[in-house]
Amino acid sequence: MKTKEQTKPLLQEAKLGSRGRLLIKCPDRPGIVAAISKFLFEHEANIIESNQYSNNPEGGTFFIRIEFDRPNLAESAAQMEQDFEMLASEFAMEYQFTYAEERKKMAIFVSKEPHCLLELLWEWQSGDLPTDIALVISNHEGTRGMVEALGIPFYYIPANKDIRKQVEEQQIQLLKEHQVDVIVLARYMQILTEDFVSHFPNQIINIHHSFLPAFIGARPYERAHERGVKLIGATSHYVTNDLDEGPIIEQDIERVNHRDDVSGLKKIGQSIERRVLARAVKWHLEDRVIVHGNKTIVFH
Amino acid sequence: MKTKEQTKPLLQEAKLGSRGRLLIKCPDRPGIVAAISKFLFEHEANIIESNQYSNNPEGGTFFIRIEFDRPNLAESAAQMEQDFEMLASEFAMEYQFTYAEERKKMAIFVSKEPHCLLELLWEWQSGDLPTDIALVISNHEGTRGMVEALGIPFYYIPANKDIRKQVEEQQIQLLKEHQVDVIVLARYMQILTEDFVSHFPNQIINIHHSFLPAFIGARPYERAHERGVKLIGATSHYVTNDLDEGPIIEQDIERVNHRDDVSGLKKIGQSIERRVLARAVKWHLEDRVIVHGNKTIVFH
Amino acid sequence: MKTKEQTKPLLQEAKLGSRGRLLIKCPDRPGIVAAISKFLFEHEANIIESNQYSNNPEGGTFFIRIEFDRPNLAESAAQMEQDFEMLASEFAMEYQFTYAEERKKMAIFVSKEPHCLLELLWEWQSGDLPTDIALVISNHEGTRGMVEALGIPFYYIPANKDIRKQVEEQQIQLLKEHQVDVIVLARYMQILTEDFVSHFPNQIINIHHSFLPAFIGARPYERAHERGVKLIGATSHYVTNDLDEGPIIEQDIERVNHRDDVSGLKKIGQSIERRVLARAVKWHLEDRVIVHGNKTIVFH
Amino acid sequence: MKTKEQTKPLLQEAKLGSRGRLLIKCPDRPGIVAAISKFLFEHEANIIESNQYSNNPEGGTFFIRIEFDRPNLAESAAQMEQDFEMLASEFAMEYQFTYAEERKKMAIFVSKEPHCLLELLWEWQSGDLPTDIALVISNHEGTRGMVEALGIPFYYIPANKDIRKQVEEQQIQLLKEHQVDVIVLARYMQILTEDFVSHFPNQIINIHHSFLPAFIGARPYERAHERGVKLIGATSHYVTNDLDEGPIIEQDIERVNHRDDVSGLKKIGQSIERRVLARAVKWHLEDRVIVHGNKTIVFH
């Protein structure tokens, strides 16, 4: 969520439709819901869905996600956002208006293993991921075919730790050109620098192939096999500068047993990774995730 | 949920505490949330948790559950409820105020198999079921010991279809005496008459030992075994006069395989029944369930 | 499982490799395991994995699946199968030798919805389905592109109930030409006649979009929504002439709630259908499924 | 599993019944199954269920669990075990004969939280845990009532790290007197010394209140809450001298969300702990678990 200074200055009015969302985070105190709902009512926005959470009713933080319907947002959104500033200021809100028709632009990063990329492409083709996939960036050529077949630009950028700086400059350049809103690391096996991450706060979603915080770091399936666990999992989280320590969006697991060798664990794990990442990305695109400290509030 | 005419005339003021809940069902239209939240704010009630759902944004039904904090409810609740009538009338609301400290009085009906009763007693002892267990009624003597050991009155009322009318009269008499708010059928194997059910609309919770609507009726585990299913389940629902057809509150399943005979399915099933019933009862006690037609909205 | 008369007369010896499987069903009695394991030992076949089940130790049916390693099966398999006949006869066994390298030939039938077809193609491409996909048959043109892109023959055969007989003759002709061993109905929405089914006993695998036996027949998601269930599921089963009543191979479910409308249930359901069908097909291809009456024994 | 030197010298013949189990671990090589099944057949033992696993078909370790039926084991078991020694020696087997009627003697250790103890008592009362509960040892008095009500001896032994040595001597003394075969730590919050553990190799079963190896050590629910995980779990394992690092028998998880505070996580966790521990104990009592290095093979 951005503070109001960060919200985009220009709305692409023509395509706003009638469905909007309002995400708010502010110090909890009486009267917030009354003030917001009065504001929306007066701006002819009908509340369709509303989810609220306070992490501590006595002096904690208040979170709300409201989905509303307001015909002709193209005409009214700018005024509504401007009017909201006074209310936001009164309650010290961080907030964000988004519009369902204004689809987020996504970049997908991938290395050799294509299963997570394929899942995203498949969900996107089926109309289940409300996004425009602007480009795919890979340090391998292997997935070029399937990406370009869908009319999505594919950029092959070889990468290793010695040329990390140049690689990231090239990547950032592409991401800016394509006005990317969200970056999905679909099993991209290169470490990102602090500088890269700082360009995209809470906008980079990773899939880690373990049930974090178990098996942080490399080779999680090998280590799960050595430990003899009876369940394996996957974790999707926002990327921060603490490796594998960012806010968790979604996790899931499957049961395994002594017959599953490392290769078997990887196969099972791929299926978990696919669905965990797809869910996390979908929730992000629908503005269902609010980051607070190192945790997420997911309203679904 | 009761219409306002049905709400209890006298609040037991002394024990209301500061935590209240407001459940509302009404025709959807703009401004409902604004009106409610303004009302609560003006009555110094701070919204702690709020869940809303509209089954059809264009002309459907609007549902909301609000949990609020308002010090000294004992002094203010009666006035607040009275003031709310005008608002309720304006929006044609069915609604219900409840107070966390005003615990519901529960009756548990059980036959031979004690596992669901035991689970409820155990959750209640642990402080996880906010209720007063007023009495246990059984057509078998088997569970008397464990019930009376906890200081709960136990009534043995033999039952069979020939004496159903007398049995139910006796039961209704006891339920009235104990001012029971909710009846849990914890594997009570007698059919209730239409008359009995009509006394307690949406107040009788049953556990059915199958994943409804599969295996409606008798002997579900035997039939599941004959069919060779790979999962078995249990369903908790409100009792209506259509046997096994009432609004479903909760369901769950577990995996089985060809090695599980009928007796094995029953053992696994008991564990599912226990947790499904316990969850459904808990949600009912916390006023998280709204019945609408033959379905439930569960806000959790 | 075939009786021995049905086993293929000619082994394609060149490609047998060293890994074989032996599936047996026979009346239970002492000494079966001893006789089989002695036989395999004497034929230099080392048991890698063995699963056994008796549905009733006293006078029931005995089932076993053995996976063995025997170098140079190309030279020895025919003799081993011939030698086994005496043992099989002594114990009145139905049995089947299969060889991992002799991959089953698969036909996939599909109508409009491509998600199950795509899942199978994806698993097959990843090396997870040990099969040769011989052809895809559809009554719609929609999936031709993705099928032919993988070099798999695609046959468009329009179908409706008036021309069912001709359609099925054409299909059977193609299946015979391609020497198909297994037919997967990946959301093929035409009913198959008794005659068609009788050509392929226990060789046709269907995915039904509900947790059978709940919602047998048409429009399961609509009916699940009307009933207000809290879980939805999918079922993969062998096709028999009783619609939706064939032996169940695999089932799974996911949790839903009041917010999921019919369209939402279908989306969630597609994800369940994909994984349930993929598992069932995989187990069939690995000879892990024995049909007995209207049930399956799945050794995994 | 014991080596043959460790097997009990005297069988309590009178109560052996007809159901036996044979667990074997040995270097893999051809002919093992043939030899074992021939042996059992010649000793008139009919194989009811058999599970086999090789961790590496080429030069690895072979594991088998056989359940057999042999009338009048009281007369024949001693001779059968003696005859087996030659076979065991030939294949360098570690092995163990057990008899279903010869129920294991169990001790349960518990501290303040009674939920795991209660689950075990409940399963035992229902006939689902084939064991004799010989005694309960606790460093708190809280559970004395429920234990003694079932006729089970209860020993209150206060414990803390300063008197650990004396406490354990007293415990070992009691365990020897009661001829205990298996010790279940049902949320016993004292650390056991290396000396104590060495007396009971693979005979002490613990429940850890996290999904190991995540949150090894103290306060796992607090740490899970801090990390913002979306699933919490529990792990049952054999106790070794590496704290929380012993061979895992069973794990399970449940979904949580941002609304669950630490206290909520503990409640949910208790329900997971109960069922995970109950399953692990049951499998141990049915001789379904073979320990190999730091892992378990669980045949179920």
C-alpha cells in the first residue's frame, strides 16, 4: 500500500469502469468505519464487500479493504480521491484507491524450471488472473517458445553473480519501460540485490520451495529428505532484503512418506509451488493483501 | 436471527459487560453501512470486527455481523436497542443484538455413542465453548457418569417411535424450564417431529455422519464402504423438517482407502464428526452464523 | 486386470528393459506369497516393491502388486510368463504381467473445457505420465492448436445424441488403429453407449465434477451452490454402463464458502478436477489400480 | 526394532492368540521375500498383510512388516522364533516378532496442559489404542483426578533442572517396576537427560508443538505468530539426545490467518497436537514404525 503521495497522479479515466477498491491502514480509534462509509455514501459509492481487522482493539492498528460500486468512475474518481485527502489526514491514514478495470502490469522472472510460469500463464489465459503480463525475463532460453506463442515479449538476460549489477540495470530499465506494477519470481534462481529490491517495495512476489521458516536457503527438498519430514510445503512471500524472510502471503503442504526420494519430493513440491504462487499472485492483483511490518493481512 | 419482535424483552443487565454483536439481514441498497456505523459511533460503540456480504449487489440481500465494544452495556444496551428500531424499520432489517457476557444456554441430546458429547464437554471445560450447558438428555444411561461428574444435570428419557409424542413433550418441558437457547444433537439417533422442530427454529444443530448430500439417511458408513469412496466426511447442519436437508454450517472429510472396513470408517468418521460439530457449535455460540433460506452465511 | 487368456500374445521384446510388474487377484489361502516369491526368485527377478491386501482373511480375495527387477527381460519375459501359467492355474489366479518400458498408449477425449487436457499434456511433457499419447479426439475444434503443437494427432468428430452410433464407430476405428490401451475422458461431455464401453472394460477413466455420490448427473456445481455445501470435490472413476457409478479411483475436495457463486465454484472445481484426474491416470499407467467388483484397490 | 539378542527370552504364552507380526531390516539382496514367505508357510502362518520397502534397490536396506495369522501361537511361537534364527543369520537380519495379544505397557508423562493426555485416555477407552496404560507420571497434580478415575496409577513427581538426576532415577525405578515398553511425553515440559534417553532407545515418543524443523525449541506458537505463518503444525517423533531432532513419526498442520493471535494459535495447535500424537502412538503400538538412522519407515 502506498501513502497518498505515492499514488499515481493520473488516472487512466477511460477504463475505470464502476468497480473500485479502497485499502486503508491507520491508528485504531472510534468512528473510522462511520467516517469512511459516510464518505462513500455521499460519493454515491455502494459498498459491495468490506473486510476489517484491528490487531489490537486498544490502541492498535486498523485495517480495512472495501470494494465498492460507483457508476462512471471515469468521471468521478479523481474528485473522490481528492476529497478523501481531508478524511485521510484527519485519521492519519495510509490508503490506496484502485480500480478493477485498471489492471496491474506484471513481469515474470523465471530460470530453468517452467512449472510456475506455466501455471501463471494458464491461469491468465483462463481469465483468472486480472493482469496484463507485460514481459517475461529469463536467464535461460528454455521458455521463450511458450511465452512468445502467447504474444508476450520474452527477454533473455544471462545472469550470474559476477555481472549482477549490469543485469539488474538492464532488468530495471525494461521494467520501467513496461511500467510494471508487480514482479513475480516464478522460480527465478538468482539473488536480487538490495538496490533492486528497494525499487519495488512490496511489489516482488517470490515462491520458496519449502514450508518457511523450515529449510530457509538452498536445496530445501534435499534437506527435507534428509530430515525425514512427513509433509513438504511451499511459501509465497514478498521479497525483502532478508533472504526468505519477507512477509508471507500464502503457504500450503502435501503429505509425503518414506517412499518419496528427493526426485519424488520435487515432483510433489512443484504441484504445491504452482498453486501457492498462483493464489498469492491472484490475491495481490485483487488488492487483498496489506503488508504490516513483516506480516500480511490477507482479506479473502 | 430473530425479527425484532422476537428479541428478548428483558436484558439481564448486570452481566452484559462491554462486548456486543449486531447481526443484520435486509434488502441491499446504498447507505446501509454508513447508517449502521454512524449509529454505533453516536452510541459510543467502537467496531472491533465487521463482516459483510451481499448475495447479489444488484437487488439482493445484505448481511452484516458487527462485533463492538461499548463500556457499561448494562446501562446503555436497552436504550441502544430501542433507538435502533427506527433505523431497522427504515431499512426493513431483521436484526439481533447479542452480548458476549450473556452466554447461551445449551442442551445436548445424545444416544449411545459418546464421542461427540465428550468433545463438547472437553471444549467447554477448556473454555473454548462460550455457553452454559444446562442439561444433557439421553435415551441411554451410558453417559450419565461423565455428565454428572461435571455437575451438569442428566436426564434419562427412554425413546422410541411409539412414544415419540410423550417423549418430546417431556423434553420440551425440560428445555423450557432450563430456558435453553440452543439444542445440540450429539449423535442423538431419534427422529424429531415437525412439532418439536417448530419450537426451535435455527436453534437445533445436528451432526450427520456423512458428507451431505452424499449418503442421506441411515447407515452412511456402510453405504460409503459399499460405494468404495476414497474420502469420508461429516456435516453439521441446522435441523429442519426435511431430514438431513437443513442449512449446512460446516463439513469436513478425511482420506480413506481400500484397507478401511466399515468399522475402520466409523473410527475415522468419529474423529471427523467430533471436530465438525465442535466448530459448528462454536460458530453458532459466537453468533457467526446467519441462516438465509436453506443456506448459511458463516462469518469467520 | 485381464485373465491370462486376454494377455497380449506377443511381447515387444526389444523394449522391455529390466523392470516388470505382476498384478494378481485370486481366492485367499495360505502359501500364495511363498509360491509367488519362490517363483520370482527362481526366475532371477528381484522384488523391488510389494503391496498385498486381503479383503477378508477368512475366505476372501487376495490381491498383490509386485514390482520386480530382472535384467534382460527381453530374453526372459516370454518364458517367465509361460512358466507362471502352472502356478496361476493352481491358485486360480487372474493376473497380469506388465513391463515399465512397454508404455501404454493413451487416447484423450475432450469437449470445450481444456483444463483437464492441459493438465495431462503438461504432466506428460514433464515426464510424469509414463504413456504415449496416441491421439486426442474432440467434438470441438478449440483445443486443436495446443494438441498439434505437441505433435499429437487431433481428430475433430462432431457429436450429438442423434448421431451417437456413427460417431462411436468412427472413434472405435481410430482407437483400434492407434492400438489404444487407455481412454481418458478429460471433461468429454457426451454419454458413451453400452456398446462403446463394453469394448474397453476398466480402460476408460472419467473425471466427474463432484464428490460422488453427491450430485450424480448434470450441473453438479449449480446443485452444490443451491445446497449450500461447504466443500466441493471431484471424482475420477472407471466408466461402466451405470452413469457416474463406476469404480472410484481417486477423489479430492476443497473448502468453499458463501461468497463463492456458481462461477467461483467452477473455477475452484477445475483445479480439483485437474489434480484428481492426473493422479488417477498416473496410478492406472503405473498398474497401481486393481478393480474388484465396483471398487478399486489402489496400491500407492 | 531389537536385534535378536534383545528379544524377550520368555513369551507369555497363554495370551498370544493367533495374530503375530514380523518386522525385519537387513541388507537388500534377491530372495529375501521368498525365504521369509517360505518360512512362514512351513510354519503354518498365513500372511494377512505385508508391506515392503527398499531404500535403494541396488545395495540398500530392505524393510518388511508382515502381519500373519497362526492358530495356537501359544504353542508354536517359541519354536518358530527359534527356527527363524538360522534364516535371520543367513540374511544378517535385525528382526522382531510381536504378538497382537501381548499388549505393550505404556507410561504417559504430562505436565500442566492435559489435552494430549486426555486424547490418549479417550482413544484407549474407546478401544483404539491397543495398550495397557501402566501409569501416568506428572510434575503437576492437575490431572490426578481424571487418571485415577480410570483406575490408572498416578505418580506426582515434582521436577526442575536442579533435581533432574534424582527425579529421573525415581522415574526409571517406576518404569522398571511397571515393565514399561513405551513412554509417551504428552506435553511433558521437562528436558530428559542423555542417561534417561539411553535407557529407552526408540521407545520414547514426544509431541512437539510445531511443524519441525520450523520453530525448534521453546515458544513455537509465539514465534509462529511473530513470523506471520499461514499454517501451524505439530510433530510427533522419537526422542533422541538431540533435542527436537529425533526420527519423525507423524506431522500435520492447520490453516491460520492474521486474526489468530498467540492464544488462538495455541487453541488450534492443541487440536493438531492431539491427533498427531494419537496417530503416532497408535502406529507404534501396532508395530508399524521402523526406525532407520534418523528417519522412520511407517507402514500404514
